[in-house]
Amino acid sequence: MADGKGLEIKTRMHSIEGTRKITKAMGLVASSKIARAKERVERSRPYFQIMYDTLHAIADSNTDFGSPYVKENTAETVCLIVLGGDRGLAGGYNGNLFKKAEEISAKSDYMVLPIGKKCLDFFERKNAEIISREYAVAADLTVGRCFEISRTLCDLFLRNEFHKIVLVYTNFVSMLEQTPADIQVLPLMANSDVAKKETSHSILYEPSGEAVFDAIVPEYMAGLLYGALCESLAAEQAARHTAMDSASKNAEEMLDTLVLQYNRARQGSITQEITEIIAGSGE
């Protein structure tokens, strides 16, 4: 076309077509990972539930319970464990999580253990005090590494380094819904409705209920962290799948519009050429 408009439209069409192929491929990859991630979530939930029930059963059945894990520390600093993503292109997944973390951190002084590359980058930009950069890649975090984190943070809590430990992650509700959530990991509090009640069905713990409780807490925290990791990974893949699906549909709509513009421009150019030929022959 003489005015170059058709060439410009075609260039844009090729560019958008390339983008559409990328977003479609990323959506398919996320979709393939979701099934595995959901399976991990389902496998991790029973373990956490059993540990949770055991801890509260011990705390609720003891009339004189003095575990340091249920007492509030005098330190003013809050420890945040924030589970983010390693990559972007997942819609509002990381942004919503960081807003949740900022709501908590705005209330007091805090230190943070970031898990996920995007999470580490975010808190480094904020010049936050980072406990460790060793666990920055969420995809590499195994059950064993969760136990390492748990033991480290439990030791720091017992040394009165933190007032409390809060876990911030994204809860996987469904493919279309992922909600940021926070859980106070330590100190643990007994259920007020049934606390300090002795029953005839109480379990006898050796050497004592409190000793078993103190031994279980790091295991509980590791299980909680791993469960939240599974939830977050599933939520990230679901958010990415939704974002890439939306991007692919937008690209297709833009292509349809550009094809229409290209055809109109081409038709106008042909009409102009015919008009010029007719005008020339009449002379």
C-alpha cells in the first residue's frame, strides 16, 4: 500500500501473534503444573490437621501449662515469613500478597524471611531487615528445608528475638480464586472454649504433656510452612493460568480488530489505484 499503513498494521499483527503464542504456551505450562500442585495441597493438609489437633489437645487437657511456645515475648519485633512467587506474569498474585504483608508490617517493627525471588526483591527494595536469603527460591524449598527454617525460627523465638511469628501466604481456593492469608505461628494459644479442662479420656504423654508439646511445636511449624508452600505454589500456577488465558484472549481480539483495519486499508488502496487508472485512461 502506498501510504505504508498496511505494512504498519501487518507488523503489529505479527508482533501480537508472537505474544499470543507465548501467553498460550505459558498458560498450558501453568495448567499442566496445577494438577501436581493441587495433589501436594491435598496430601499436606491431613498432616497439618493432625499436628494441630494434637497440640491443642495437649494444651487444653493441662491445667498448669507453662510451655514457652504459648507465652508472649517481651520483644517488640515481629517475624514475617512471606511466601511469594519466583516469577511474575501471574496477575495480581505477588502484588496482593505484598499488600497483605505491608498491612501487618505497618503495625510494628519487623524482620522478614522472604521465600520466593519476587518476595526477596520486594523487601530488598524496602530496605527491610532480612533474616536469611538462603531460602529465596520457593521452587527449591523441600520438606527438609522447611524443618531447617522451623528449627531456626523456634530457637530465635525462645531467645526472645521476636514478639511473634506470622506466616503470610496465598490460599488456594479454586482456579479462579486465590486469597492472601496470614497465620500467627507463635506463640500458640489454647482454645478458650475448652482450655484447661480435664476429662476422663485424657491421653497420658511421657515424659509429660508439656515436654511432648515442646518437641512437637517445631514439627508443627515445619508442617504448617510446607502446607502454606503447597497452597502458594498451587495459587501461583492458577493465577498465572488465568492471567495468560486472559492475555491470549485479549491478543486474539486485537488481531481480529487489526485484520479488519488491514482489509479496509487494502480495499481503500485498491479503490484508489482503480480510480487513478480510470482517470489516466480518460485523458
